[in-house]
Amino acid sequence: MATPTGDRCYPAFLLLNKIRDVLQCVAMTIQLAVLCDAATDYSGKLNILGTFDTIFAQQFPAAHPQCSVALRVAFTKMEEGNHTLKINFVDEDGQSIMPSVDIPVEVILPGDATFISRNFVLNIQQLKFETPGLYAIEIAVDGKSESSISLAVKEIPKEGGPQPGFQS
């Protein structure tokens, strides 16, 4: 079928089928990756409290009492099957500051779904920082790096007043 200007025109149902086919081929995406005070997954809803990217400490080594890594990942039909989500907290030299966490993930999509979203929450207690500097939370799926969350850890200047952010 052609329009008066000669352009090809597709019936709506063919266009919708084409869009569906394209969406089924789009790869997995990390929709959200944050460091926060607390997070929960409640019936598929990801609840996040107090995201941050900087921690201030009066002295080092310092321990941050409690935080959470919150992730929301969308998988497509292409990713159906078993996978491993790896979370690794590293310093600026790439050295782990805590044991990495491997999370087994089984992806099964309902019959008519083109994607499914899954929430992941990692709660961390007494996270220790030996020195101020830049840190990162590396996120990988099946050994492939997918995302990273940056964290700056700073020392409060002795002569200065209170600084914004969290204090250990």
C-alpha cells in the first residue's frame, strides 16, 4: 500500500508486530543502580530510601554503619535461563573491600511478555573504608560488566565546620 506521496504505508497490526519483534531482541538493561540508606523489594516494587554518592568521616579507618545497593534489571526473551549477577565493592585500585556477592538469577518470562523486571537488594553492615578516596560498586551479569556505582569517601577537615552528607 502507498500514500499519495508514494511512501510505503504499513497497516497498524503489522507495525505493532514489528515493534514487538524488535523489543524481544533488545538486550538486558540495568534500569536502576544506586547506593542508599535502605531498600526493600515488596511484591515487585523497589522501595528506596536516601540515595547518596559521598560519605564523610572524621577519621580513618572508618566504618559506615548500614547501607544498601538497590538494582532494577529488565530481562528480555533473549535472556531466558540461568544467570549470575555479581556485585563487587572496590577501591580506586580495583581491590575488593569486601567479599563479592554472586546472586543466581533464573529468568522466565510469561508467554505473552516481551520483558520482565527484577529487583535486587544487597544490605551491607559495617562497611569499612581504610582511607579516603574513590570507590565503586561494580555490577556484572555472567561475567560481563553492566554498570558501576561511584562513591566518594572524604575526610572532614579538622578546622572546618560540618560537611554535607553522611558521617561515620
